[in-house]
Amino acid sequence: MTTTPFLKPRITGTRFTGGAIPLEFLADLAVLSEMIQEVAKWKYREENPTRQRVPRGFSDGVSLKLTGVEDGSAIPVISLVVSAAMLLPPEAEQYFHEARESVVNAVFAAQEGREITDHLPQKLLGYFDRFGRNLAEGEAIELPSATTNLTARLTRDVRRKLVVASSATHYTEEASVYGLVHEFDQRAKTFQLTLPEGNILQRIPVESQHYDAILEANNGYRNQQRVRLTGVGRYDLNGRLLELISVEHVVPVDPLDVGIRIEELKQLQPGWLDGKGEALDADGLQWLVEAFATQFADDATLPYLFPTPEGNVLAEWSLGPNSVSLEIDLRNRSAEWHVLNVDTDHEDTGEFDLNSATDWERIAANLRAIGGAAE
């Protein structure tokens, strides 16, 4: 048996800092191995047009294996392993190397906006519907050529171009959605989810390990018990989610979850309040999500969030006898604070610059002082 280095893809992104590779990403490497084997067969047929099919046992004795991870980054070492008992002539190995180069060149062509099918036929481009599926935004798989200085970067956008080039009418990708479970067919083991914008995902399959969580969410429908689902979604070529074809995680959502509430506020259209009411600034809402995630103290009680007719966001807390509000100006990134003690009629007001981490801490300190520390 001989083992030679074959491909060292470099995986970039925050999830891979320090050389760590999430276990789910091994599925992508398995698809890459499968694709290269099929491309090798195609290369053989291309170079031997008089042959109707590849030789029997073409892949026997040849395999791609993960033999290590290099230090300094997430770089899995993929080696070509050839069995000593291999019946194929030695030159058969060349098609695996040619296949690797075709895959790298196809990704590079998609990256550069060039003709992809110059390097791979449409039917083989379909493998990219599975290879790279686990990539998140900002992540990439860098595929170096062994014969040139070229390095191709497979990102979410590049992967979509490759799938489109395969003449597919849709693509699959990791999906994370939340909503209300409004129907659960226990016999068929499927459920339906109402999304924040009102769209419905139908016939979502539920595995036995998620059965109780979905049943509980369905029972909590009237109380607006939301769940967040992560899994694999099927999208049209415009990026619209058509369905969830599998679910990997089901997580109940805190009723005061800021991110989810802001997603709902994004759906408001002009005139949402009896013909009045401004739509909320989308960029401002996205800033507010990030501000709460990074600046709001972990030990402070989350607020209820409401839109105002003027296009602002009102955060409210009910803390004992204290009615607390913080009106947030999405454009100016500022806020006005107001507290009313209904027992004593004592009021307190203030202004905050929400671009300032110090002012966010002042808000948290104020909440703690009147009983707004999370349990």
C-alpha cells in the first residue's frame, strides 16, 4: 500500500480558528471524495472515447483518506491511498489527479465568473449541492492546485453558481429558521411552521429525538411558544426557502428573545397602525440586534419590544412597582429613559448614547438598581 499527499484544503472562518474542524464538516469531505472518484471516471471516458465504460473495478484499491490535520489552521490532509493488491495499471492513478485539478478549476471558474462547464459537465456539478453545504457566511474552503499556483475559494456564493451551472432548479443549504408550530401530524411524523412573515413551511419531517420538543411547541401555539430549527433547507435560485428537508436541532425560544422580536418588527409596512405608522429602518434594526447581542448585560432582564408610530423602538420593563421604558432612535442610535414608580409617583428620566459601551452599562446598572437583574 502506498500513501501520498493528494489535497490540503484550507478551511477559513471563525468556526475553524485554531485548526478546529467541526465534526459535521466531515460530511463535506466525504462528498468531495465521492465527487473526485466520479470525476476520475469521467476523465477516463473523455480520454478513452472508444470505451463504453470504465474498466471493471476502476475505483477498487484506490481511496482518499483523511490522514491528518496540519497545525496553524484548519487544513485537513487528504491522501491518495493505493492498495498493493490493486489490479489496475499504475497509470490509473493519474485520473484521480486530473479529477482534482478539474474540480479546483471549476471552482475557480465560478469564483472568477468564467465558463464552469469548460472544466466539469453539468451532471457532475450537481455534487456541489452537497459539497460545501455546511459553509456559513464568511467561511470558505480553499482548494490549491497541485500543478499551478492557482487556489480556488469555495464560498456560499461560489457554491450557488456551481449548482446553478448544473441546470438545477433549486439548491440545498444549511438553514436556521424560527416560528410557530401550528400543526403536527403525529401519524405522518411531519409538522408545519408559521414563519414571522406569515409564510408556512409544510410537511417538515420530525425525527424521534425531536418528537417531544415539537409536540410541546405545538401545544404552546396559542401562547406564542416559538422554536428555532436548524437543518437542511431547499431554496429556489432566488434564495427563497422552499422547504426544510431535514431538522437537526429544535430549540425553544425565549419569549423575550430580542433577535426574533426584531425580525417580526422588520415585517411592518408603512401604515401598519390603522393607516399610520412608519416602517422601521432595516439597517437600524440590524444594528439594534447586534447592539443587544454585544452590549446588553447578560445579567439584565430582557425587555418587551414594541414599534412606535414615529419609526422608533420602545423597550419596556415591568419591575415591581416600576414601569420602565427606553425609546430607541434607530437613526441617531440614541435613547430616552423613563421610569415611573406607580406606588410613589416618583419619576426618573435620562438620555443615552447607544454607540457608547459606557452608556449601555449605565442602562444595565439602572435596571439592576430597581430589580431588573435576570435570575
